[in-house]
Amino acid sequence: MKTKKLINAGADAVDEMLQGVLAAHPRHLYAVGDMPRAIIARNGPRKGKVGLVIGGGSGHEPTFLGFVGKGLADAAAIGNVFASPPPDPIIACAKAVDGGTGVLFMYGNYAGDVMNFDMAAEMLALDEIEVRTVLTTDDVASAPADQKDRRRGVAGNVFIFKAAGAACDLLYSFDDVERAARHANARTYTMGVALSPCSLPQTLRPNFLIGEGEMEIGMGIHGEPGVAREPLRPADAVTDELMDSILREMKADRGDRVAVLVNSLGSTPMMELYIMMRRVKSRLDDAGLVIHTSLVGNYCTSLEMAGASITVMHLDDELQRLIDHPCDCAMFVR
């Protein structure tokens, strides 16, 4: 059975979405004239500021383009659904936001993204634009702790990009922006659960199969296999399983502060997310941890996939300042 979507033609969905985004958010965003998939912040880039370029495949909205704006990312390069942007829009983004002090690339750790962003960085070096890269690797399920550099970047991107964007906005040096971005990534942990698949606009077919009474712990945001397929259990039990993995690895001390995100993968409603948030708060209270800030909603989705993820960032004084720093983006304001 084919899924139902409010689209025109599958092949046009990404470009038509971008046209709609620009129509809805002209105060925040514009596209490079000959490169409509290079989305730039109107009030972000400026002379003497490290430029922050994020990006990746479509289908995860509001990641990535929703986090473009003053105080966060200066630009986002947009690919097809679940596919890396090619080098050209990445290069266009970097040139548009280069303030003369370097450009930082940040994106999830996926092979296609690494290849295309690295290719763009090599081409920008020919124009004497210095580029550095920090990959996000917050998905606890995707590799063991001693192989964190192999992990995927998922919903933790929201906090990691936020910290890096604030460092840029505060005019940190290039070295310090890179250090802050790596520090934010190292202290961010995400675990997710999928309940039902999504379908690509081009196919209108589920991109994986899952039983009626099943869930998959640790499934990736493109449908990558998780770590366990289990019978669906009540929300508290599912939340506990996700939090167990996060707390086991985070190794926080009582009294430490955290930032929390309970994120829908697309079709899981706010009611269910807040039921999970209730349990997250209980678990953190039991561990003696203090929630400094919390987000609940759609932040890093997988089209219409049902399921949710929990992200915890282990704060210190610097990360708290960076998370609290104001930003004004198309789909995220603090």
C-alpha cells in the first residue's frame, strides 16, 4: 500500500519545500541567487566572525535550515531527501558567510556528507578560505563508547550547533570556536526508538518494516538498523531503556546541570513526548541532576516516522553560557 502525502511530484518536493520556507521566513533567510539549496541567514554573517555552515539531507526539518539565523548557523546546504548536498551549494554557503576569519563546517557523521563537505573544503582552499570541520556523533546506539568517532549525528545536533553558533556570534577565535564545538559534541548523548517507518516522497513506500506490536531501539534517522527490536512497552519502560544508556555513558555527578531534548521523529504527538519528558525528569531527579533547559517537540525528524529520541547535554559553565546565548532563527528562537 502506498502512503499519502500532500506533495505535487516526489522529485519536486525538496525544491518546493524550500520555496515555501523562503516565502514564510523572509526576515531570517534568503537563498544564493543561482544556488537555491544554499540557505543563508540575513542577520548572521559579518566581518571578523567565524562563519558556521551546517547541512545535510532534507526530511529532518526543522534540522537543518530551521536553525539558520543570528546567533546560530550562518548557512545551511540542503540535499535531497536523506541525501548529502553536493559540493556546489556547500561552497556557495561558505563564500556567502566568510567573514575573513574562517568557516566551520558542522554536520552529522555520514559517509556521503563527509565526502561532499571535504570536497567543498578542498575547493575553498584554492580560494584561500580556511575551512575546518567538526562532525556530530551524539547517537549512543550507533557505535560503542570507545569508537565514538564512528557514531552518527542525530537530534543532539540542536544543542551542538547551538553551542558552536553562540561561540561564533560571541566572536570567539577560530581555534576557540572549533574547541567549543568539539567540547559540545563530546558532552551530548542521544538515544531513540522507532515505532513505525517513514516513506520517501519519490516512492511513497515504507523504507523499513516493523511489526504491529514492535519497536526498534536505536534506529537511525534514515532507517538505519538499531540495536534491538523488542515488543512495544509502556512509555515509562521505553524512556527508562533510553535513559539507562545515556546515564551509563554520561557519568555525571550529583548536582551537575543538563540540557534535555525530547524529540519527535515526525508523527509522534506532543502528548506522548510530554509523557516521556515526565519520566526523563524523574530519572534525572533520581540521579541528582538539574535540568537547566529543556526542549520538547519536533527538532530533528525523519519525515513521518513514529518514534522519539532523548538527548542530554552534560553542561558546564561554558556550555551553559553558550546554550543560553540568544538566537533568532527561522524555526528556533531563544
